[in-house]
Amino acid sequence: MKKNNRIGAIVASALLITSICNSVPALADPNDSNLTLEQAIQNIQEYDNEIEYNMGKLNQLKGQILEKENDIKDNQVKLDLTQTQFTERENQLSERLKGIQFNGGFEATPLQYLDALFSSGDILDALKRVSLISQICTSDKDLILETKKSEDNLLNIKNTIEKENQELQTDKDDVEKQIKDLEDKKDTLLKYVQDNNALLTGDIGITIPVTLPSDITDQAKGIIEEAEKYLKVPYLWGGESPEGFDCSGLMQYVFNSKGINIPRTSQEQQSFAKPITIAEIKPGDLVFNKVSDSTHVGMYIGYDMYIQAPHTGDVVKISKLSTSNMKYFGRVLN
């Protein structure tokens, strides 16, 4: 499952990325001896959500870093070309105007002007020669100054890109550290669940299709039967195919397969769905674990059951609704 605008307060240090500025309530300590199984499972769902969000940010940063590195390479090619042009123009000018002195720019000497005057056949020819010398000097001077200006500009661009690239790399390192911290805490919770699974309240999950209510609509039946095809498929961060699903990825996949487009994340799906009460719930409705900004979503299939992709280490399965933490509901189907 993915998260768009929040970041867990569980993290030891805040990200430097300015787009990550909100926080979710702190989760219970994974090492708390009073932590219940239900709380542990809820926390695992929260950690999955946070890790998925940060993995998205990490991939985004990697893409930006790759773009910057390509910009640096392209800019270096332009810089090398400009430097070569600069050198060539200097050499050409030196060969053509060896008697010209360089002092803050290229200028003709008085001797060149006198030579142009005395070697001319008439005054008009002399004036043309003097004008030509001046034009050559001015033209070559402008070309070299223009090339030098381009070189300076490219050097400034290169320095800026390298600085931005370094900042992105720092942000990437921070995200990777945060993901590692979340994974370590989640591993502690998963071990807690595995060690105490026998104490779990209610049904631990069904991984075979079940009989659906007789009064279910054809539309809802089709979507639920599509979802049941993927029972036992492993949970996967960011998963949105039969190779692996996260909770919202499963919901989007089965709805889309029936021509109903819904958003990607659990938060977006909750905002997209029409809020309903437990008294109004019907097969095909979505169920959520929070009143808003939910970090987990499933689909009600009738008889106090819902289908879900629970969390890391689990598979797509059918669970009992009344003993779960899924207490909020939304309708997508008409």
C-alpha cells in the first residue's frame, strides 16, 4: 500500500526532503511486552505503508539523480566543445594577426594602419584596408569573448548541477536509512505475531473461495470472484499484479479488471468511496482501518467476511470483519 503526504513519527530523524512534512501518530514500541497481537498487526500495516511510501520517494530520488548525472555528462560534452572552439579561435587569430597585441581585447596596432595606407594605390583602397583590419580585429575579438562567455556559463551550470546532485544523493541516503529503520522494527513485530499467532482473536484467515450471499448483485459477485482468484498470492510492497499485491493494489486490480477505475492508494480509495455505516454495508463495499487516511483496505464479501492482502509475511486471504480493526466503510459500486 502507498502513502502520499505523511511520514511516520517512528523514524529517528526527519527527512531533509521538503515534500515530507506531515506525520502520523507514533506507533507502539515493537518491544513492548503489553503489545497485543491486534496492535502488532495494525502496526505492521502501518510500517508497510510507511516503507512503501518511502520506497516510492527513494525511486523518485534515484530517477532524479540519474537525470542530474546525465545532465552533468551532457554539459561536460558541451563544455569540452566550447573549450576546444575557444582554443581554435585563439590560434586562428594568432596566426592571422600576429602583429596584434592583446590587452583586455584584440586591437590593431598603429603600424598596421600605416602599412595599409602606404601600400595602397589610392585613398579609397587605403580606407578599405584600414576598415578591413578593424573589422577582422573586432569580429575575432567578439568571437573569442562570446566563446569565453559561453564557457563561463557552462561552468556555472555544471557547478549548479553537481551541487543539486549531491543534495539529492544526501536525501537518498536519508530515505534508505529510514527504510532500514522501518524494516528492522517491522521484523520485530512480525516475529511477535509468528510467536503468538495461536493467541490471535477470531478467525486467522481463509485461503479458499467461500459461498457468497444469494442476494448479491451480479456486479459485486463478479468483482468478489475476481478477487478470490488471488487467494494465497503473497503480500508485496507496491504489488499490483498476480505476482504479488499490497492491500490497495489488490483492490485497484480487481475493480479495474471489471472496468471500474479507482485510485491506487488506500487513502485515495477511501476518499474516492462514498462513506457508509456498518448497517449499510453490502458485498463489494470497501473496508478501512481508520476514519480517514487509512493505511489498510479490504473488500467486504458478506457473512461478516472481507478479503484482503494483509501485510508483509502474509498472503491474500478472507478474514472475519467483526474481530478485525476494519471499522470504517465506503461504497464504490452503485
